Amino acid sequence: MSRVAKKPITLPKGVELNIQDESISVKGSKGTLSVAKPAGITVIIEDGQAQVATDDAGLVPLAGTLRAITANMVKGVSEGFERKLELVGVGYRASMQGKDLNLALGFSHPVLFTAPEGITITTPTQTEILVAGADKQRVGEVAAKIRGFRPPEPYKGKGVKYAGENIIRKEAKKA
């Protein structure tokens, strides 16, 4: 059995885990998430913990993946996930216009980005963007999409980068 799948998932108070034949759904204070459950993998809830198991040796890696996804869903509906982005560059700014994110990234036009359903985008300062939500995958996707508008370049490091991301710099051309 997978080492990841053997580890139990603790269910905090206020989090409900429902197991159907083909899906697993998790309901909490931050929303409801669900994932498809492959045939041959069983999920058992006992004493406030969920355990993933399988008898088929070919499904062991899938059991570990399902356990990790379910654990992320439990954490997402109870605490939520967030990704912090930083804008580096002269004149690079971010602001919110209602539900839209307005980015000034050195282009001749502003870049407008509409937050998808279930994702909250805030701008604490003009050079910081906070992407938050219950679904870890969607939070990461939205953060990557915003970063993709102007990824950091290797010479000066200008662009949109993740907080704490280390940009490997290149040496400038020598005369």
C-alpha cells in the first residue's frame, strides 16, 4: 500500500465528508468540493478520520493521489488556500475594479482579469495580489494565469512573481 494512502485524514469540526459510489464530496464553512472516486478504492470514515484503501496493487498509486486530493479538499473547506503574487518593476501596479483585477504591466493597455467563481482576489498594496479560495488547484491555476501576463525576466527580474520566488539572474552583455 502507498505510504501516502496509509496516512489517515483528520476531519476538523464543521467538515462533512460524504462518500457515494462514484464521488467524494466535502462540505465546510468555506464551501463544498467534490472529486470523482475510481472503482476499486474504498474510503472509510471512523472516529473523525477518513482512511483510503484498496486491494488492487495497480490502484495503489491512485489511492495515494485520491488521499492527497481529499486531504487538500478538507483543508480547503475548513481553512482555505491562498497564493501571494508580487509585481516588480517601475510603474507595475495592480488594483481591483469591482470583481475585476486591473493590472498595469508596462503594456500600452491595462490588463483586465475577471476572477472565476469560488476565487477571491484582493490587492493589499499596489504591488501585491492575494489569490484565495477553497480549491487548491483553482487557486494555483488563477495565480499562474495572472503570473503568465508578464512572467519575471532573467536580467532585471521585472514582472509578476510568486512571493518568495527566487528569480535566477543572468549577467548582462559585456561590451
